[in-house]
Amino acid sequence: MKRNIAMLAAVGLVTFSCQPKEQQTFTTQNIDSDSVFVDSVFTAKMMVDHEGGITGADGTYSIPLKDGKSLFLFGDTFTHQVTDNSREELKPAFIHNSFMLADQESGQLKPIYPVEHGKHEAIAEPKEEGHWYWPGTGYEEDGKLYVFMSDFYQKTDDPMWGFAWYATDLLVYDMNEFSLLKQERIPFSQENDVHYGHAVTRDGEYVYIYGAKSVDGHSQAHVARAKHEDIFTDWEFFNGTEWVKDPKQSQPMKGLETVEVSEQFNVVNMHGKFVLLTQQRGIGEPEIFTFTSDSPTGNWDNKVSIYKTTEQGFGKNTYAYNAMIHPQFEKDGRIYVSYNVNSLKYEEVFADASIYRPRFISVPVKKILGE
């Protein structure tokens, strides 16, 4: 813990402007109000080519902060120079997680990750040797940042798909310097095999923590809750009809009993409705869709297909995954949804740097809410 604090103090926050000053606001393009489109302007702002920024990443969670800014959380992150749209294959090629502070008003972006003796490091590391974190999401409370991190390890020799999820930890950061204050395991997911922490929302006195559970190869959406003051110790689990203390009694949420969700999905409170966004499960599946509910547990209905990605198919190795919703960027009745792109051939990520960068689509709020 002290190691991370010292490293962050040494590097500070790297600030850069990713567009000329007159363009440094997050806006959408002028286009028909009912359409959904990839906002190339916003997409281009998120990743840069120069050393010291973030030049490629996935994950792309965002947490709205109380000062009006947003914190993006990325998984595997490239931080080295991109030249002529290609990357040099360094060792290590990337770090496993990073943050980025986004100021919607000024358009400035601040990548956050430690650097020690010129070596870029992940902002968070598990306590287990040989393991790494890929981030879930989190929330801000009392000047502190609470982030769920998924602990992974290499289970087999397969370099592409040999990893496995081990457990979920909850990390607490100071909001001023993003120094690590606390790091503890959440035991409940190891008791019921629900991968918690990929979605979090607040309602009343409770924090609702969502997760996916794989049953016979199918992924189902579950939810737990806790009061903030009990977030490390005292959770309740939704069993389909009521809240119970036994995590093994957790059941899929109402309306989603037969719906297969992606392992990483979103739940947000938007315009007085709860919105769940997910993507078709499986490599190369293009459809991103939403459900709405009056309650954080469901009944989830009003399924809407909002977009079909185009990066996969027709002999391509590329595929889209990890769709995430970012409602805090609402402007002119539109919000952003991101998705990530990768390749089944590892070398293509280096040959074409544009592959491993998130895309942002601009979506009318009324389309999601069924208005």
C-alpha cells in the first residue's frame, strides 16, 4: 500500500490536451436526433499517440464524480509511443490497469498510473504473486473513491484465453492524489460464484452491487446490496423475491431469469429509471441492448437494441466487447455508450494501433427509455 502511494506522489498527474483549445469540450456531432452513431471526435480524444499518455486500452468504465468530472477506469493499457499507427512490441507491452480523469468542461484528460525509474506500472496490484487486477466500477463517498477490482491469474499456457477470475477486491483511494488507503477481499463472490463489482448504483441508503454468474455456460445477472458504512462486511442478496443474508441463495434478477448478459454489464440511474446495458455474450456478437426498470432489482423490461457493432465478421480477426454506458456526459438529449475492440491475433494490436482503442457511440436518451 505504501509503495503505491510513494510511486503516485513521484509521478503526479500527467496533464495533456488532446485537441486544440477551441475544441476541448465533449460535444456530439450535428446529426439526426433519432440516430445512433460513432462519435469520431469524442473517440479520438480518449486515446493519444505520444509516450506518457494512454495510447490504447479496454475496460472503459466511468465513475461520475461530485465535482462534475469523471474518472475512467481501464484494463490492459498501452502507454508507449505510437508511430505511423503502429506500436513497438515492448516487454512488458502494457500495464494491467490505469485511470484517467476527464474534465467535461475543459476537455482536459489526465492519465493516472505510477512510473518508477522510468517504468510504467499498474495503478493497482493484488496481494497474490503472479495475479493482476482488471477493474470493475465504483463510486465516490466522503472524499474517497471505492473501486471494485477483479483478481485474475494465468490458469493455462494459452496466452490469449488462459486467464481465469480468482476473486473480487474492494479498494479505497484518496480523491486528491488517488493514493491507496485500503485493499480488502470481498468474500461473498467466492461463496456463490457471482462475479460482483462490474456494475454499481445507488438508491436511497443502499449501494447496489451487480455481478454475473455462469451457469452451464450461460451468464445470469445477480445483485447484492449494502449500506455504505457496511460495504466491507454486511451484504444482502436478492433471491428473486426478497433480500436474504445467505449469498448462496442469490438468484437472477426479475425479468432476466432467461436472459444471458455479458460478464461485464452496466446499471445506472437515469431520468428516474434504472437502466441495464449489456452486450450479446460471445466473441464477435455485435448487438448492444438495454433494459429499464423502476427498481434496482427489476422487473427489467423494455428491451431495446441500440446498436450493432461493425468491427467483426467478413473474415476479420477483430471483435467488439465490453459495452459501457456513460450517462453523465448527457448533452442535447444524448449520452455516450462505449465499447472496446480487440483482435484474435495478438500481433494485429501492434501493427494497427487503432484496433485496441475504445469507440464511443452517441445514443438518444429517448431511445433507451422507450419514449
